Amino acid sequence: MCEPASAATLASASQGLMIAGTVAGAYGAYNQSKASKASLEYQASVARNNAEYSESQARDAIRRGQVAENDVRRRTAQLRGSQRARLAANGIDLGEGSALNILLDTDYFGELDALNVRDNSNREAAALRTQGSNQIGNANLLDARAGMESPIGAALPTLLTGAGAVANSWYRNKSPITPNYSLPTQPSLGFKVR
């Protein structure tokens, strides 16, 4: 048969379990903070990559706008040439009256269309650059939050709290004075209680 465990043995086992729990809790807090920091740093990196991509898209919007603007001007010039040829073939003087107004209107509206294309591409690029700026701001915020993460700082309170609890338990078990909380069974004056 096994002998019953003494109070000292049980107290030591209890303290050992408290120490193990404290270490495990501190290790868990350390790893959780470390993972949170790594996640924030990764998110900041992704935000910076997205900002670079937004800038690339903005440059592409400007380039596409320039191509489209040139295309509008080319088509306007073709239309103007075709109008001049038709008007001249009909013997109409191109330097005055309705013929001149037609050619001037073609030039005016063609240039207006080209400038609208440029303006639209500039607006698209500005929106993409604003998006990129927001992503940079987000990356900076994430970096700051990652900088505030401290794995050791997360583990330390758990260790200190656990150490205090273990010390309290140890001192309680090592105390030479054990309070006696038992009450007397008979009245002290010798009277019998009925």
C-alpha cells in the first residue's frame, strides 16, 4: 500500500504546479505578443507594397491618358481633313461663313475632347495616389503598433504575478505558527448546555 502524502509533499507539489503554470502562461504571453508583432509588421509590408502598386497604376493612368488624348487629336485632324476635302470638292470657300464655322467647331470640340481625356486620366491618377498615401499612412500606423508590442513586456507581468503567488504559498507553508481555529466544546464556566 502507498503511504498517504504528507502536507509538506502536497504543498511542494502544489508550488511546483504553480511554477509550471506561471512559466507556461509567460511563454504563451511571450509567443502571442511575438506573433502579434510579426503580423503587424507583415500587414505594414503589404500596405507599402499596395502603395507602390497604386503609384504604378497612377503612372499607367497618365500614360493611357496621353495615348487616348493623342488618339482624340489624331481623329479630330482626320475629321477636319475629311470635312475640308468634302467642302472643297463642292466648291465651298473654306475661309469664310459656314464652312469656316464647321472647321473651327471641329477644332474646338476635338480639343475639348482631348482635354477631357487628359483631365480624366489626371483625376484617376490623383485618386490612385491618394489611395497610395492612405496605404503609407496605414503602414506607418501598423509599424508603430508593432513597435509597441513587447514579447518580454507581455511575459513579465505573468512571471511576476506567478512568482508572488508561489512565494506567498511557500511562506504560508513554512510558517512556524499555525493558527488554531477550533472552538471549545464545553462552556468555560462549567454550565451544561441543554
